[in-house]
Amino acid sequence: MSADSTRLGVWLIGARGSISTCVAYGLAGLRAGLLEPTGIATEREPFRRLGLCAFEDMVLGGHEIATGDLSRSAGELVRHGILSGELVAAASTEAAALDARIRPGVLDVADVGRAELDSRAASLGGVSPRERTERLSEDIRAFREEHRLARVVVVYLASVEPWLEDRPHFADLARFERALDQEGVFPASSLYAYAAFQAGAAFVNFTPNRGSSLNALRQLAREKKLPHCGNDGKTGETLLKTVLAPMFAARALKVLAWQGYNMLGNKDGEALADPLRAESKLRNKDAPLRAILDDDGLHTHVSIDFVPSLHDWKTAWDFVHFEGFLGAKMSLQLTWSGSDSALAAPLVLDLVRWCDLALRTGESGELAHTACYFKAPLAGGTHDFHAQFARLLAYAERNLR
Amino acid sequence: MSADSTRLGVWLIGARGSISTCVAYGLAGLRAGLLEPTGIATEREPFRRLGLCAFEDMVLGGHEIATGDLSRSAGELVRHGILSGELVAAASTEAAALDARIRPGVLDVADVGRAELDSRAASLGGVSPRERTERLSEDIRAFREEHRLARVVVVYLASVEPWLEDRPHFADLARFERALDQEGVFPASSLYAYAAFQAGAAFVNFTPNRGSSLNALRQLAREKKLPHCGNDGKTGETLLKTVLAPMFAARALKVLAWQGYNMLGNKDGEALADPLRAESKLRNKDAPLRAILDDDGLHTHVSIDFVPSLHDWKTAWDFVHFEGFLGAKMSLQLTWSGSDSALAAPLVLDLVRWCDLALRTGESGELAHTACYFKAPLAGGTHDFHAQFARLLAYAERNLR
Amino acid sequence: MSADSTRLGVWLIGARGSISTCVAYGLAGLRAGLLEPTGIATEREPFRRLGLCAFEDMVLGGHEIATGDLSRSAGELVRHGILSGELVAAASTEAAALDARIRPGVLDVADVGRAELDSRAASLGGVSPRERTERLSEDIRAFREEHRLARVVVVYLASVEPWLEDRPHFADLARFERALDQEGVFPASSLYAYAAFQAGAAFVNFTPNRGSSLNALRQLAREKKLPHCGNDGKTGETLLKTVLAPMFAARALKVLAWQGYNMLGNKDGEALADPLRAESKLRNKDAPLRAILDDDGLHTHVSIDFVPSLHDWKTAWDFVHFEGFLGAKMSLQLTWSGSDSALAAPLVLDLVRWCDLALRTGESGELAHTACYFKAPLAGGTHDFHAQFARLLAYAERNLR
Amino acid sequence: MSADSTRLGVWLIGARGSISTCVAYGLAGLRAGLLEPTGIATEREPFRRLGLCAFEDMVLGGHEIATGDLSRSAGELVRHGILSGELVAAASTEAAALDARIRPGVLDVADVGRAELDSRAASLGGVSPRERTERLSEDIRAFREEHRLARVVVVYLASVEPWLEDRPHFADLARFERALDQEGVFPASSLYAYAAFQAGAAFVNFTPNRGSSLNALRQLAREKKLPHCGNDGKTGETLLKTVLAPMFAARALKVLAWQGYNMLGNKDGEALADPLRAESKLRNKDAPLRAILDDDGLHTHVSIDFVPSLHDWKTAWDFVHFEGFLGAKMSLQLTWSGSDSALAAPLVLDLVRWCDLALRTGESGELAHTACYFKAPLAGGTHDFHAQFARLLAYAERNLR
């Protein structure tokens, strides 16, 4: 039976995490008319005129390594004031259907020994990297066939991995392929990216993990003519930095110090309490400042602390010390308080739509026009948010003509 | 004796106020190599390649209605940590020379009865508007001749005036001219603008006062082929608003409330404690938000309180309440703490340079490319700071070709 | 049938407002073991050893002028994240029982014309003050008899009234009595206090309204040997002020300015958007600072703005500018973000218990030991919170002996 | 020649550091009537009636390990807006006289290799601990004789030392004495305390260093009948914590998390960038919270970051997450911005006076009534600031009778 050309598969890695849960219930709420599309830029002018994939045409599925079910994740988000009880009740059927489509994922080295692991995911630890990617690809292909999907976008939303130093097989596709067979060391995120490409899917890396950013995988995407984008969703404090730092530059004000203190209490925060995992994240949160501002004499700091009582409510305090004319020292303080998952979920929906458009129009490789969504855009370029957004607008205008 | 084509006159209205004092000592410090040009965008790339007027070529003069001398204003700024004692000592000769060039200004209705008024300024109250503007013009012409200046830019930096409702003679130059002879009611700022144009000078209105924004005066500027710009320097809290609000719009986040609380202790703060004067100011501080954000359901507030102990150190707290996906309510708080005068002075130097460039290249009317410097740009257009700044960059690029 | 000596009636004026709703559902939750007694000081050492009234022994009733029912108030508090849906479901029977015990109250002049008024309350507007108090008293007496209550405490929780200037009949009980018969002008809160005392109940005024603070009513309380306390619950920003200001005094630091900006979105906030009502409130929020700190040269400001989207989540920003040794100027900023009703409700339960203890031990008049609960304690005395709390501890120690 | 019974020697360890510089110029300014005694509690009622040592009767001297002179330290404080240029000019003679009285100190292990060390201090590194203490004692004795001082108080204000684990000779005076002869390991601060006691002086430890807190030295103070107090001046963020935490306890609010982020740019901040030194400090900044609040489930964090541009302007952000009734989660944020040295100097003057009073009245051992000045009071007791201050008031009342 041929695929329905309008139906888009959205395959979530980390399918029962907070962001995926918000995506799933949010999508259900949008379809049922229970929610406004707040936070979804592609619902606004001029993007809405692009004919992007409708919410009704998205089908969700995904990989997950933990046990549990979506209603448990949702219950926690209700308790912390992110999802409403009404929405969760209304979407219970859709949630159960998604739960049934979730397949066991593969563990990263750092996940071994975690509590509440799905035993089927754990058992994949025993097989070779090659076999693991084949199992993952197979799940994605089966999902496409079963639901007669025209296209699939894989979105990587799993926990932050410890940073892995570069290896020769990261840089070259031929070596990568050989290492797959020879039990080489891989970030789990890159195995997922490889599997996605092998299954003919687009890939979005919403985390600071390596994902598809390895040169070997950039090469594979080009060969397969598939689009991908990432890394690390720009949801809160870093978004503010890339909005505000250009103002200091434009006004020729000298930033002396930019201190950023982040607090988070969800699983992401817990993972980041591990210094090895934090390294991946902090690197992306600091680099944009140094790229936008005059680096000379600039003092920066960024930390993320685990504060369990905050749960998903990321709270960040930034202190900017700057010098103006006559050597006068001034300051700007910011306190940001937002639900990390509710901020991330609409960006995921936007990115799925941009990947789908690229799949339809035959664009491949790193989608440079998506830079405004990421802390460390795969295609590089400026970190200035408004310049990035102007680029997305220009891309849209071209596609509207 | 013919004018030296490189020498530029900078005529400051409110010449012993905090901003003028910072301009005067700052300019002296820049010339003497005692100061870095922090805060002066025209010293940065790409603007520095435009061949704008050098600091060495600027000659200061101005009008003032209060008695006193610059060293007294400077002493106060030293006490509050804005000017350094060393700079004030090093610039004492230049300051005395400027003091000698300051001429008595004309009073606005609201100034009558103020303490420490220059009796010569007060005596001008008795003469007709026409005669007042002639005296002001004559002062500017004499300044040009005495110092053999090629061009003059008048910068209006006096106190906020109470808001005057529109009158028929504001809207039409012929009526304006007749009213000048018939003792019509005028904002003092508009008399200064008229005098500046009559003397062949460019006009910058750094305040929320009417200045050259009356249609009658826009007409006069066009007839005389003179450039002008304004209104109301965008130095701090409003600058932040026009940088941040576009981010909320770009991310499709729904701003529910934007509350802005400003505190100020200098003469400007004292003047704004008068509700009639505050009206002019608050109007400009609130409008940009409503222009950038979705107005529907948006609650805004902006107030300025006089807190004497803060002196020139403007402290503002903004609270932004917004809704994200799933109806999650989030917030951003900002505390801005900066010296208002040290923030304004470098913008004045930039604007003087842009007006000088316009005089040299024959541009006239409202200088639309200067919008990023103002809360209520004379030529209208977007309030989005980054869009405004992109326009200035484009203007510079055109002039570099 | 004789009253049960352990049963205490708690009669709430404003019985369907946010605070009352939190009291009602909170009490139900405490009894059912669904809630911790967080925020209830009388549940902690040493107070818990005093044998104060158990939650199980409290029976709720009250007056209300608006239509609606408790479950509607509760629904709104669930939507804003103050009550949990589980608690509201679990307490539905108790809530319905309370709803059935709520009687129509009397309108204040300022309430006339409000939407959603109970027509029975409105009809009381047509009868004389004397008759109104008799109806109110009768309701309280009927409540006591029907539920065989040993004692009743009336707690005034209605909206802030516009400030009424002093009248001769406020100051003297005999004149007060005569004015009741002659259609004199009265704050509604004082009519309730009069009615409570006539019914032999204790009276707690949790609002800035006049309530029982009129000399005439203080006289009545003494004659009837009844205890009362008030005014204006010290729940948030003012609590912080009276905790922090003594620190500045103890350290001999000179406070130059204390600016307090409050934002609120519930009915209380809406009422306070009316300047006449706000006057009552702001007076109590500013006075404590001037009592604790050296008044000389102290600049203070306090405002309350209505920000609908915040609903019950009071957000306050305080800026304290102070001078230290060597004339160094320093600052402290505070941002308080709390649910006003969830902060108030446990204080109501504490105060009910203190009044009950006073009724049992025969204490009457203003309960000076309750000062730490109020912005403007009825018995006067220091505003220093720690000194007030030390007094409550000393009172408890005396009662434990 | 006999000592003048009114003259008090104040011997500062770290005599050219920021705090000592503020003490020296501040004292000169107070004597000359150029400064108000802001920040000096002993100048206020009721303490001023105690007949404490007059500023005129204090003679300063001290130890220092760095080269340089006071005017250089003062110049830096002028540049950062803490001292005024006028005061520094007016006090130049007194400052030079103090400079002449400063003697080379002894190095701590961690100081070896620091830049700008006084070579005479460095040379003391080669001699035995016993000889070092003798040299220090001799300096103090010579100071007393030369200036005919009735009493001497030694105030320890040097840099934070790395934390030294307990050794047997810390706990017992006899062992301590033996170790002095046998090249044992000692914190430099404890050698100073030993030397002070041997010279018959009182000792104030304003730092988190071990100082006189070792049991061996407590024993020595008792034997010599000398008073001492410490540790770690409570100047800013910790002061706030001990003022606010009791409020949460009194209101039965459950503190879930208290996160404290400190930034500092002076030498103290630089020293604390060394994790070994920071340990001493952070221990004292966190303990008070755990002592005041219910420890169960309390999450705390405290860090100090070096931000050079802030210099002496300590900026701290505290985030307090707490739970109220009904499980509602609320927050309090604080931003403290103060000059650390200008906050510390007046406390030093107070403590000198309290030690002097103790010397005169024959009190010895740990001065428990000074607890409100310290983060880790030598005599233990509550950390609640208001309770501590009440104790100081009670002490004063006893001495006034």
C-alpha cells in the first residue's frame, strides 16, 4: 500500500521524557482545539503561508530506554503546573496509542546501571554497534510502513551524554562504517543519527550531544541527500544572551563580565549534576557570548545547578557588568523563570516542519536557516538571534515566491 | 575670514546639564587620550571608515537658563562616581573656555519661578516669541563666525516640558510664522528648533519635547534643506524593551504583562515627578512595546519615580509575564542600573556626527537611519532595535561605496 | 441541647473569596491527612503544646455578598496552580456543606453596582444600619445553635473598603449606638465587628478596613469581655520589610530609599486599582518602615498595581538604597513571588486558634501578642517582626506554665 | 614612662589590605569630622552611653607581608568609588604615620611565591615557628611602649588560608608549645593569635582562618585572662541569611532550596578562587542556614566566583524556594550589592571597642556577646541575627547599670 503523501512520521528519541510528553499532549491539545499554538513560530506570519505540515498529519512514535508510560510522565508535569489535568484526561487515548508505538532504545555507556531501564534496551548493550543501528533503523522503517508515512523526521531528545573526545572514526564515513563492525566507541546519539539516515529519515539533534555533527555523519547525510539540523535547542538563558549581547556590541558598550547561574530540577538537571555531562552543555552556553562580544578582557562564567524542588522550572540569573562612556560601570541583571519542556516542545514542532519542508523540496545537509533554534548551529554562522531569525525570514520569503 | 571646512560647531541646549557636562569633559578626555571611546558606536567598524568628524574638529558652545558653571556640574558628577577627579582636573581649561561660550537661553512656561535661573534668560520672557528666536539664532550665527565653523549641529538636551496639546499653528509653517509675531503659545523646544533652522544648523532633539517634530518645523527643515532627528534618546530601559520584545514575537510567546518601574534622582528625575512633564516621557516608553508585540490582551505599565539618593544612576526593574506552549506562565525580570548621562553623552556624539555627514552630503529632512537612537523616531518606522540598527548599517554601507 | 465544649465556630466574612476558599479546602485537606500543616505556626513547637483547638473541632460558616459557589472559586485556584485538583475533588462534600451554611452579607457603599451580587445581600442595603447588624448577629447566633458550638470566632476577609475619614460616632460607643438608629455612615467592616460582638463572638480583622479598630468598638469589646485582633494580615512584602529593616538599624546603616512595587491580579488587586481603596492599604505598608528606621532623610514609596495575568500570585520588587561607612552607597533588591491566599490562609487558622484560646481563658480586648500577624497591630507596639514574634513566644511560655 | 590609661592600640594584621585601609582613612575622617559614623553600631543608642573608647584615643599599627604603601591601597579604593579623593588627601599625614608603624608579618605556607612580598616578611620563613611568634610579639610590645598604650587589641584581617585539618597540637596548649619549638605545622593566623596573647593583647579574628579558635589557644587566652572573638565577619549575604531564615521558621514555611551565588573581585575574591581557601569560607556561609531551618529535605548551595571588574563591590544573588500552605511553591530572590571593605571596617571598630571594654572590665575568653558580628561565633550559640543582637543589647544594659 503506498504511503499517504501528506502523512509525516515524527520519531522521538527519549519518547517518554518531559519534552516528548509535552510534544505528545500538546499535539493532541492542538488537534482537539484545546490549546492555542503559543510558542509555535510556524503558526505565525509569514511562515503559516508556507503550507507546512498540519498537526493533523503528524504521527508520533519513538525510542525510549526507561520503563514507565506516558501517563506517568504527564502526571508529574501536571503536579508541577506544566500540563493541565483537563488536557491529560482529554488526550489519554492518543497517549496510550503513542505508548504502544514506543520501541526500546539503545543505552549510552553512561546510562548503564540507571534505575528503571527497559530490559529490552539494556539487552541491546550486548550486541555490536552495527547491529544496534540496524535494530534502530528497522524500528523506524517499520513505523513508516505501518502508518503509511510519506516522510519521517527523527528528533533526538534524550539525556545529555558525557563529552567524548574526537576519534579518527568520527571524522570519516568509511572509518565510521568499519568501526561499527569492530566495536568502536560511539556516542549513542550518533548511532541514532546513523540509523535515522539509513532509514531515510531527517534528523534533528535538540541536545548538546554529538548526534549528526560528526563529519562522518555529515558525509552520510550528503550522500543520502537527507536534511539534518542541531545542536542544542536555544530555549531560555542562551536565547536571551544571543538577543542581548548584540545590543551591547551595537552600542559599543564594553562588557566586562557576564555571569550566568542556572538552576534546574528535572532529569536534565540531574544529569547535568554530573560534571562530565555538564561539559557538553556549558560549552554551548558560553561560546555565543565570546563570538558576539569583544573577547578582550571579557570575563564569563556559566554554571548549572541541580535544585530538585524546581523540577522543570528552569530559573536562571544572569549578571552583566559593563562599562560605558567615561569609564562608568553599569550592570544588567536578568532572572528567567520558565518551564524548560514547555519552551522546548514548540521548537520541536517547528523543526519537524522545517525538516519536512526540506524533505519535500529536496534540500539536504545542514539546514543553515534553522540556526535561530540552536545554541551551536550545525552550519555555524552568527549567534546573533535577530540576524539568525532574519535569515529564517529570508528563507521563508524565497519559498513563498 | 572663510570657515575652516573641517571645523564643526556643536551647540548644546542645556549646556550645563548632566549630559552636556559629560559631553564636554568626555570630548576633552578623548582628545587628550585619557578616555577610551566606549559607548561611541561611530568609533567602531564599519562606521569608523566613513570619515566622520574627528573629535579634534568639534567646537562646543550652547544655551543655558540656569546660573552656575560647568565645574560645579562636574563636581556633582565626580561625587556620584560618573566623572573621575583626574579627568575634571585635566579638562579644566577646556571647560572654562566652553563656559565662556555659553549664552542665556529662553524659558519654557514651566521653568518660570525655578531656582537659580540666569536673569538674562529670565528677561527674555518679556519679549515676543519672534524676538526670542531671533536672539537664539543670532547666538548660533555669532558662534559660527567667531570660531570659523563650517557647519553647526544644535543638540537639544534641556529638561522635559509639560505636554502641550496640538494647536493649529503647530501644523503649518505659515501659521507658525504668524503666531511667532502674535504671541502664540509654543513649546520652548520648538522655538530652539526654529532658531537652529533659521541659523542654518542641523537639529537633534534628544528629549521627548516637541522640538522639530511639529509639522510646521518639518516643513521649515525641508525648505531650508537641513537635516534633523529625534525624539527622545533611547539609552536604557526602552532600549532593552526594543531589543527583547522582538524575541518574544519571533518565538510566538504571548506577553501577558510588561511592567516597567523606573527610578531616577537627577534633575531629569525631579522634573518627571511633575505628572504633566512625565506624560511626555511615559508615552514614548510604552508605545514601542505595543508596536512590536501583539496588542491583544497585553497589559503594560510604566512609571518613573524620583529617588534623590540615586542621582544620575537610573535603576529600572522590568517584569515580563508571558505565556508559552501549553498555557505555561513564565516570567523574565530585568534590573538595569546605569548612569543616564554617561549613557546619553556618547549617543549625542554619534548623532552630531550623523548630522554633520548629512550636512556635508546634502541630505535633509528627518534622518530615518538614526531611528535606533530614539524612543520615538521622527521618521517613524519599526521600534525593533536590531532592525533599526541594520538600517543604520545599510546606510553606512551605501556611504562607504 | 447544650453546646459541645470542644466545637469552635469559624465564621468567615467574604466566605467565597480566595482566602476563605483556601481556608475551607485546606482545613478539609488537613483533616483528611492530604496536606502537611505548612505555614501554620501553631502546629510547631512550642505552640503545639498549648492544647489549641484541633482542626477536627472547627466548623466553618460565613457571610458573602457575591453569588457563586465555593467550587467555582476553587476551580479558579486550581487553574492558577494554588489548589490541586485532587484536593478539590476530595473535599467536595465538605465544600458543599459549607456553601449551604453561607448567608448573604451586607454591602459597603463601594460595593453597590458590582457584578454578581447576591440579591439578598443587595436588598439589605435598604434597611437601617441597626437592622443590618441585627440580621448579621442573628446569622451568627443561629450558626452557633444549629451546630452546638461552644465559641465562635468571626474572621473578616472581605475586600478593601475606601478609606472613611473619622466621624464623631466612630470614637464613642454611645454615639455609635445612636448613629446605628439614625442612618449614620459606617464602614461595612465595622458593622460586621459590631454584629460579631453582639453575638458574643471574637473578631479578627485580616484587612486594612476599619473593622473593630474604632474606639467605639474597642469599648464594646471591653464591655462584652470579648477578644479581638487585627489589622491587615502581614503576609508578604510588609513581612519582609519588618524583618529586614531592623537589620539596617542594628548595623547602623543609613537607609536612603526603600521603594516597594507590588503587583497583584486577584480581586484584591482589582479593588486596589481604585485609589480610594488603595489608600487604606498603602498606609499600612509604608508606616512600619518609618517606625523602625531613622526617618530623617528616608525616602519611601509603595504602590500596588493590578496585573490580571498574575491572578493570586503577588509579585513584589523592593529596592533598598543605603549608605554604609565612608559614604559608600549600596543596595539590596528583593523579588517576592507568592500566592497571597495560600500565605494568608494559615495565618487565619493561627489567629482563630489564638482567639479561641483567649475566649477560653477569659482574655479580652486587643490581643497584643498577635502583633506579628498584622501590618497595623490593633494594640500598637513595635513593627519589628522578631520582637513581635518573641512576644508571642513569651505569651505561649506563660500559658504553658 | 607610664601608659596613658585612655590610649588604645589597634594592631591590624594585613595592615595595607582593603579593610585596614578603610579603617585607617575612616578613623582619620571621623576624627576630622569629615565622616558620619554610619555603620558603627557602637555610636548608636544604647551603646554610645557605655563610655567606649573614643576614636581620638585609638592608635593604629600593624603587620603586613606585602610591599607598597597605604596611599596606593587608598588610590585603588578611590578608583572604585569607595573612598573619596578628598578624604584621602585630608588624611595623608595620618596615613604616612601609620605606614611608618607597619612591621613585616609572617607568611603562611600558601603565601610563598606571591608577588610583591615584603622581603623581610619572606625572610621570616626561614626561622622556627617559636622565633616567628617572638618577633611578632615583640613588635606588638614595642608598639605599646613607644606609644604609651594602656591596652592593645590585635585584629586579624589577612587573606583566607587554605583549610588545615586538625592536628593533635591544635587541641592542647602544652603540645602546641612543644610543636612551636619542633617546626610543627601551624596556620599563620594561629601564630598571630599566639603572639597577640603572649604580648597581652586581645585578639579579633575577622576571617574564616583558624586564628584563636584552636583549643590550645582558647586555653592560652583563659590562662592569660585575655578576651578574644571571631570568626569571620558577618557583613553581607550571610548576614541576610541569618536575618531572613528565622522568618521562614517563625512562619512555619518550608524552605526547599536556598541557593547563594557570590561574586567578588578584590584580593579576597582572588584568594577564594583557590578551592582550598574557598573551603574555609563556604563552610561558614552555609552552616547558619542548616542551624536555623528544618534541615530535612533542605537543598543548599553557596559559591563565590572571582569577577575582577567588580573589585570590592560584592554582588550576591540568593534564590530561596519555599513551600507554603496547600503545597504552593513560592520564591524570594535577593540581590545584594555592597562594598565588602566599607561594610567590614565599621564592624572592626565596634569589635575593637568591645574587646577594649572587656580588657578594662576584666572579662576574658570568648566574648559570647559579640556573636552578631560573626558567621561562626567562637562561643557558638544561635545564628539568628536578631537573637544575637538581643544578646548584645542585654550585655550593654548590664554594663549600663
